[in-house]
Amino acid sequence: MDFQALSRYRFRSVWELPAPPAAVYTVLERADDYPRWWPQVRSVTSLDETSGVAVFRSFLPYQLTVTAREERRDPAAGILEIAMSGDLAGWARWTLTARGSGTRAVYDQEVEVRKALMRRFALLGRPVFVANHAWMMRGGQRGLRAHLQPV
């Protein structure tokens, strides 16, 4: 059995959002503000113009700390992409497209877990870790939908 493969994850989440792509892009490109609307993003601290440290915690009793570095910022294409290191190593990308009067936001992520606790429980914990990620993404979608609603 390839135990290292058990620590690799590929995720895709699709969010239908009630605002045009430009408005969604403006919110998503401001990572420092994520904790305001995404409950599972506990903190984001900028290191410089293109990198920062984020702390995540969903329903499981552990947190993940990741250093994110901007890889691609393309408002015309609706793409934001980062490289990650720390408790997770890999990349994540938002791709935004118009859908009626709203936006279809696709979040793709490929990571390898580096956090020792999660690697230790990779075999038995994998389904729970996947569910934890899904819970976090649902929280983000709800939070962003509410954040985008006109006041």
C-alpha cells in the first residue's frame, strides 16, 4: 500500500454565487478579509504583497497553518491561484465564470498533507478528513453568498 498517496488529496468545489464575476473576484482576491466571511478561516496574516500565512480549522479538533504565495492573478480570465507550503503543500485555484446574472466559482485544490497528526492517521482518517474539507467549503460558500448579498 502506498501510504504517501494516502496523504495526497484532490478537491473540487463548485459554488453558484449571486453576484457578477468581477464582484466575486474582488472579494476572493482579498485573502486578508476571508476570516470576515469564511468561519473556518481563522486568520490570514500578510507577509508581503504576494504571500501570507493562513490558519484553518473546521469541525475536527486540529488546525492547519499554510503559507500561501500568489502564483497567478488574472482578473480578465477570472483566475486566482496560489502555491501552498506548511501543513499542506500544493496549490489551489479559483476559476470564475459568468452564470446568468451570477457567478460559477470553481475551487480546485491539489495538496499533500504535511501535518504529522494527519499523516499518522492517513489510512483510517482519510474519509473524515475529506468530510472535514467538505464542511469547510460549505461554510465558505454560505459565508460568501451572505457577504455578496446587497445590504
